[in-house]
Amino acid sequence: MSPAGRAPAMRIQEANPAGLRLQWSPMGHSDFLREIIVLYGLAMAIALVMRRLRQPTLVGYLLTGVLVGPSGLRLISDPTLVEILAEVGVALLLFTIGLELSLKKLWRMRQLVLGAGSLQLLATLAAVVAVLVSSGVTLQVSLFWGFLVATSSTAIVMRLLQERGELDTAHGQLIIGIQLFQDLCVVPMMALLPVLAAPGAGQAVQILWVLLKSLAVVALILLGAHFLFPKLLRAIVLLRSRELFVIAVIFFALGTAWGASRLGLSLALGAFLAGIVLSESEYGHQVMAEILPFRDSFNSLFFISVGMLINLAFLRSSVALVAAITMLILFGKVMTGWLSVLAVGFPSRVALLAAVALCQVGEFSFVLLREGANLRLAGESGYQMFLSAAVLTMMATPFLMQVGPRLANRLSSKAGARLGRLAPDGKAAELRDHVVICGYGMNGRRMARLMRENQLPYVVVEMNARLVRAAKAEGEPIYYGDVSNPEILKHAGAQNARAILFAISDPAVLARAISQTRQLNPDVHIIARIKRMEDARELREAGATDVVAEEVEAWMEIAVRTLRLYGMPREAVADLLATIREEDYEMARILPLPGQPLRQLWHLLPQVDLELFIVAPGSPLEKMTLRTLDLRSRTGGAVLAVVRGSQVIHNPPGDLRVEAGDQLVLIGSREQLAAAFQFLREPESRVGTS
């Protein structure tokens, strides 16, 4: 059987008598332009259909290649021209990946990148090699196929996470960390392909020599680019010419790619290194903004060229085998990913969500496949088999990520509590009237510090084992576990808590956790933080007392600062924003759950608030009576109670004298309370002492 490395050339020869790969065709410019128009027109139409079907546009590009290719309608007379542009597309694709692969970001996520990322990749690689070697395949070829299966699609998964609003969730950050490690590993994988294709004699020595040589070349390119690129870009930026800046960026990307190829590396690897260097410069974000349109235009041609290599006749004759391999890849990657994430210390639900998202074959696998095919590491049948199966795994990803949360919730409900040795002291369930903080990110940490500084009882629940260990070492009352699991909530004492604060970002987990919490404690005050206002109603229906939407509150703060710039009075700004906030949250206001106490009904009385005013030592309020203050007639607000030490004076009499340290519980509308606070801070000008 002919090797896959000659397969593309053979198909090209049928369409082009010259039979030479990457050789410019003698056809006219108008013919070339017509074929590019055909490619982009079909790609646009098919990608539009894919988007309507909620499939990745990348799959649409692959199907476009199948349709126009030699085994389809044969609309392209000279595929070598497409391959030339596709090579540029691959270089720009890896260049932008390098731009996104900030070394600072890698260092911040080093626990996830090096921990979960290395385990997932090595486990998948080991599983593929074990299966193939036991089937009689050589170790070198088995490693090659392992490289192809081990990587996942950054383009597809990142887009789906963004659309689902899950980039900042626990499993979203975990997926990003693993994919960063996979992207990094493409570099040594591409460097090792020539070694795997070499004869077996002296293999170990040759591998070591190639790795050392590759590292030396990479270091040379990185050092040269690090000292040269920023200086040149700085000089170009001073000229204030956007066109020159864009040309310079493309020159750096393709020039580094060409230089790397002359030193024995691949074009794509050189562009990747150039992107890493520029990501650390002060112009990294601007470079990304300028290069994205070129990247998207050219790398679509790369995926089209890959689709053109798919042999439909082979696929029809081997459909059962292709389906079996597809299922084996999906199931194998889910299992290795799930076990790898569990080994790092994440709960079963998070591990399964991450594993499902990473179970497809990645776009870099096509880059490795083309390189390996040229080196004759795969036969024609294996080449076609993997190509077809890879496309099917990509097409299955949106569906699998949609059903993943339901499977993960079922798994979580059966997993039981996972506190074990990470629980602080096992006494949280004995607490009364405390606060449960769910999530120990930035918001959770700040809330815990606030509770600690004010000597208020609280416990924290977090599912990141590394954070739990670090916080526990600092004396934090923290539990390890998934807050959507009722057993975890029981161990945290949710049934006896006064309030539960959800400082996590996963709407699907929030709804389930809030529902479980409400069943455990119908009277508890539940506060949930969300990013998007559109998720608010679902959480209120699940039982949340208060929902705080980041997009609303952030916009409010921006509005305050903008209006104040134009001199609008602070009171007028507060009144205006109070009305707008009420309108924004109106959509999330629902009827209360049956059997809830009166404090759960505050959302039915949006104009009524409770506030606490603390009388500081030396305040002019000292020794005044409540009757003298006459707060109700002056401001509309009223003193509902006075907290003095451990004593609570309900419905205080008018002759009660105010003392330093008293806490006045005020009730009224927002406007009345604002007036009451202003009055209580400066009562001398309006009230005489009694």
C-alpha cells in the first residue's frame, strides 16, 4: 500500500499534469481567482449552515474541502495553490496561538498546566501506544498516532466555552490550563517527528541529539526575536502608520517561520515562537488585533485543504470501522481525562465536564498529520481513517458538551461527600447562625476576610484542592467539596446557617446548588453572584433570595463615575441609579416559595430597606433621646430597634437616650434612609440636646 506521504501528491497529479506539490500552476490569474472565490463562497455557505446547526465553523471548512476535492465535485483544478495558502494559514494560526500563550499566564496557571495538563496528555499517549503496540504496531508509529490523539481542539472548545459563559468556571479554567499544556507540547512533538521516521539504529542517541538541537535553535530564535522585535516595533509605532505596523507583524511572523525552517524546524513552529516572543512585548494585544483577520482568512484554507484529502470512496467502504475508531477515541479520551483531573484533586463532576470538553481531536493534529504523512509514518488507509474519525470527533463535541452537565450532575449525586482529610475539624455541622461561603476565589477570599475581621462565624467550601490546602494551612475554616452535592452542604452546616453566599461562576451548578440548599434550609438567606443578567430568573426560581449580576453592578459603577464627571449631584445620581437598578432586576423578581418566613418576602417590597447606623464615640448623638431626634418626621425613616451590647431593645421608647456604640436599626425607603444617615451624621445644626 502506498504511504500517506505520497497520497496528496498522487491526487494532485490527477488534477495537475505537473504532479509537483507546492509548485505554482501555469493556469491564469483569472482561473486562480475564480477558484478562490468558489472556495470562500462555499465555505461561507456551509459555515452558515453549521452555525445554524450549532456546529463549529471549523467543521464547515473541512466539509467544504470534501465537497470541492478530488473525491467530491472536483471544483478545484490545482490544489497546490490552496496548499500554498494553507501553509501561510498554518503559520499565522500558530503565530496567534503563540500570542495568546503568554508566559506570564502560563506561570499563573502552572499548577493546572503542569499538573492536570501533563497527566492528561501522558495518560492519553500511553493508552494509545499500549493499544497499538499490543496490536503489532512499531513503537515509533504508535507514538506518532499517540501524538495525534492526545491533543484537543483549542479553537472549538474555547468558542463553545465562551458561548456558554463557562470560561471563568472551575472546569473552564481547568480546560484552558490543559489546552495550554497541549499547545506547548506541539513544539517537541513536531521536533520528534523526523526522529520517529528515521531507522531504528541509534534511536535513543538520535532522539537526544534532535531534542538538544531543537532546543538550541529555539533558544537562538527566542533570544534573537526578544532583542530585535520589540525595538523594531517601537520604531515603527513612532511613525504612527497602521499599515506599516501590520506589514511588520506579518514580516516578523513569516520571516521567523522561514528562518526556523532553514535551521531544521518547521514553518509553523517558527511562527509559534515569534508569537510567544511578541506576546511578552507591550504591543502584544495590538499585534493580536491586527493579525486576527489575516489568521482567520488563511487558516480556513488550511482546514479546507485537509478536507480535500478525505477520500469519500474509502469512507463509504469503511464507515463501520471509522465509527468504531471515533467512538474509541471519544471514550478513551473521556476516561483518561477524567482520571487525570481526579488525580489532581478536583471533584468528579468537574473532572467529567473537563474530560468531555477535551475528548475530540485537535486542529494541531492535522498539522502533525501532514508532517507525519510527508515522513511516511502512516499508510494511506491509516491516514484516511484518522482524518475521517478526527472530523467526526469534532462534530460530536457540541452535543457532548451540551449533555455533559447532566451526566456530571448524576455522577456528583452518586459520589457522596468528598471531605476526607481536607475537612477543617468536622465541627461545621454543629455551628448555628453562621455564613457558608461557596467558592474561595477573589470574592470568596475577601468575604472570608471581612467575616473574620468582624468576628462573625463562617465556613468556606471550595473544590480546588490546592486552594483548600493553602487556606487550611493559614487556619481558614474551609472544606473541600462540590457545593451542588447535598452531603457537602450538610457537612458545612447549611441546614443551620443564617446565609449562604455563592461566589462561583457556573450558572448550571448554581441553580442545582441553590435548589439543594433551599431543600435543606427553607429559611436560609441565599445570595448568588452571576455574570449575566439573563441567568438571574433561573436562580430566583431555584430559591435564591438575592441575585447580584456583575454586568449590572459594573455598569452602575461606570455610570456613577461618568455622571459625576459632569457635576451631577451625588443624591441625583443615587436616585437615578436606584430606579435603573430596580428596572434591571425586575425581570428576576418572582413570587416567594411557600412556607418562607417574612424576611424572604423583601423582594415584594422593593422600596423598603433595613440599614444599621453605628453611633461612634464622641458623636453629637450621645445623650440625645429618640424623641428629640424625631427621625421619622424629619427624614421619613424610623428606628426599628437599638442594639446595645448583647441587648436588643425592640420598638424603643421615645425617652431612650442614645449611647456611644449603639447600633440603630433603621427602616424606610432608600431615599428616606439616605436622608436619615445624613441627618444622623450632622444633627447639631437641626436639633438641640435635651
